[in-house]
Amino acid sequence: MQDLTMEDMYHKAYIRTKCFKGLFTHDISNLFHTISNSLELCGMLLKDGINREEILEYFKLIEEQINRGKKLVRNIRALSESEESEMPLEPIDLIENLKSAIQFVQVNFPNRVIDIDFSSSTERIYVIANELLLDVFENILMNSIVYNKNEIVHIQVSISEVSEFNRQFMKLEFNDNGIGIDDARKKEILQERHKKSENSKGMGLGLSLAAKLINLCEGRMWIEDRVKGDSSKGSKFLLLIPKAKPLTLHYQLVKEY
């Protein structure tokens, strides 16, 4: 029994380490891409005539990305050095992270027309996760934008509360009008190792990482067709994330203040 517990503990630690490695590589790549785009746009503005306000906005974005990179390094170092076998979890504001993710993708795709709509019955919802939840939302939104051939990218996010196995979860549904995902690949692309076709270069890197992070938060992620039975009409990404219990949430809020 003890050997099984130790084996399970080391297996979880291995999964967590692989997750951090993938997260770090993926996020750093995104940060460099954003900074590179911002510098390129600044150069274009300077050639067309100095537009001080727009240039300052891009410099602000570059500063935000650098600070985010520093924060990422600190978080990964702290998590990787943790002696606990489980991923450190705490109450996290779901709505705040979702809004930040939406702002991030809109800035990173200045040449795309993106319409993101989400509805919620309350302005603040807390779930049991950590700061990496932002990466999950960004990965899903970016996938819906990159793999979308329409002039206007439509993404609808709905949030509801459900109960499973005597536990409360927040359910998120990301509906997009992208190219869709075949049934045969829906589960496959959420796994770390899968074969990629030439037409789907890069697809699944962020999604497998997002699924792994949700699993570490003791939640669940899966994919369905936006229009049931027709994968060509877009995809629906579904997440179940444990809702923070009132006592846990109260303790966290007291600690913050």
C-alpha cells in the first residue's frame, strides 16, 4: 500500500514537472512573439510619422509582457521547488482571468476582427486553481483564432454552475466558428503526444497543456462540436473547474487584505 502511494506521488510529480516545462516553453514563445510584433508595429508608426500615443501604447504592452515573463519565471521556480506532490491550489477569480485572457488575444491579433462575448450571472466567481488558469484561457482562445478562416472570429463563452460527484464545479463553454476538429482527434489533441498533420502544424500544443493544467486542478476538459454532428461548423471547448468553498474563499480574502 505504501509503495503504491509513493509510486502515485512520484507519478504526479513527474506529470507536474512535464507540465511546467511545456508551460514555460509555450509562454515564453508567446511573450517573445508579442514583443516582436509590438516592436515591428512601432517601427511602422515611426516610418509613417511619429504617433506618440500609439507608440506609447505598444511600449506599455512590451513592458507588460516583460513583467509577465518575470512573473512566469518566479512562479515556475516556486512551483518546481515545492516539496509537495500536489500542485499548489487556491481560490482564483475566474472572471478576472477570463477578461485578462480576452484582452491578451485581442492585442496579439491586431489584424483580425475578433468578437468575444461571455455571459455570467455574477461579476466575481472563485474557483480552486492558481495563476496558471490564465494560460488555459489564453490557449483555448488563441486556438479558436488561429484555426479560423472566417473574416470575423466569433467566440462565445458561457459560465454556469454544475454538480458532479457531490462537488460543485464551474462549467465554462467556449464556442467558436473555426475550422472545427474531427471526432477522431478530439481526445487525441488533448494528450501530450499525438501525430500532427501538415495542415494542423502546431495545433494541440496549447490544448494539451491546457488540459493537463485543468487535470492538475482536479477539473476536466473535453471538446465537442459547436453544432452537434457537424465538426466543420466550429468547436466547443468545455471546462469543469472546482468551485471554491465559502470557508476557503473567506480565508483567502482575509489573507489578501
